[in-house]
Amino acid sequence: MHLYVYTEEPIDFSIRQGNREEALKAISKVYSQEPRDKQIKFYDMKLAQHLEAQENAGEDTLWHALTDPNMRVSSYVSLVTALFNNLTGIGIIGIYSTAIFETISRSGATSRLTIKQDNTYIGYAGVVGALISLWTVSYFSRRAIFVGGHFFMGIFLLLSGYFIDAKKSEFTLLNVCLFIIAFNATQGTAFWIYAAEIVSSDAVMGLCMFQCMLCLITESMTCSFIMNSKIGVNGLFYILGCVQVVAFLILNVILKETKGLTQTEKK
């Protein structure tokens, strides 16, 4: 289960509602390192973009976003980034953490912790990663967050598979927790920021959300079968780790930096 807490209205929503002060307040928090005049300039650009979008509302279709020369690259990059976001395995661990550690225990691994305690540490890891993301999103470039995030997630997932083979449950838990922290501190949080920066089509954002839900449903329907097959829990972690390696290589090529660019340059 994912819990999102919004303490204030998002920037785009405030602009659409005509709430200038609320929008500037949100902008000052997201871009706290920028001087006030640049924050106001950013607001003016977002407002102009919103007014233009209203004039061209009939063109906000998925087909237009995927074929228009000015939009298609950012649309496809957003969809690929969303796909790798969903293939990290965070949903699998969230849904099947109990089954995963029960399977590890039945394999002969010993641990001083109960399965309930394992799940508690996993929950703590999610909170820690979310708190760290407040710092990573502000101080690291988008490329560093995404490419570096997949690199470290791949390492932690592969090590989890290794320690499952070695029947060392506590080291497995440690690497799973480090993976969750890495996800929440990088890709898990930054994706929605990055997608909003490069995509102006609601249809593409909707497709990203559909992709997320489809992956969760597919994972929930197939993961149990995979864990009980010859692939096993260890094989599942190896597969997820290899997917992160692929994501690291692909995003290192296609992902463009947006931090510090104007809104027009981002699109």
C-alpha cells in the first residue's frame, strides 16, 4: 500500500484555480534555492502554459502527445521512466513481504527476528526513504537521482537474492530495507516531479497512472506463482536486480537533465 500525504495544493492545481499566492508559496518550497524573481518568472511561465493549454484543449489526446514532434520524445521518455518505476519490485515487496520471509524461513534460514518484526523494519525503511527524498530531490540532479537510484537498487536486489541463497535472513532483510530506502529516496518520489516537468499532456500522465495500476495487478496475480516455481524467491530478486541494470543503462542514454532549466526548455 502507498500512502501520499499532501500538505498543500500542487503548483499546477493552484494555477488552474487562479490562486496566485498559493501557487507562489508552493513554488518557493519546491525551488527554494532560486531567487524570488525567478520563482515569479516560473509562475508566469506556468500560467502562460495553462492558458495556452486551455486554447488547445482539443489537442490534448494521447495520439497527439505520442506523434507531435514537439511532444513525442518527452512523452515516450516519461512512459519508459514510468515502466521502470513500476518494475523495481517495490509493489511485490509491499504485497508479499510476509510470504517472502516465510519462504526464506522454510528454506532453513535462521533469524533472531520474527516475520512481524521483519515487516516492521520494512515499514520503517519506507518512512526513512521518504524523509531522505526531501533532501535528494532538492540537491541532486534528475539524472543522478534516476540513473544512480536504479544502480543502487540493482545492487541491493541482487545482494538480497545472494543472501537468500546463503540462508542469511537478517542480511536479506537489511538489503531489502536498503532497496526500499533507495527507491523512496530516488525514483519513487522523483518520477512524478520529473514527469510533470517534461510532459504537459494529461493523457500521457493518465497512461502513466494506468501503467502503474496494470503492473501492480499483474504482479499481485503472478508473483505467488513465481515464488513457488523453480525460479523461487531468490530467482525473483535476481530478475528484479537485472531489470534495474537494464534501467540503469537505458535511462543513462535517454534521460535528459531538467533541473535548472526553464519550463520551456524542459518540455
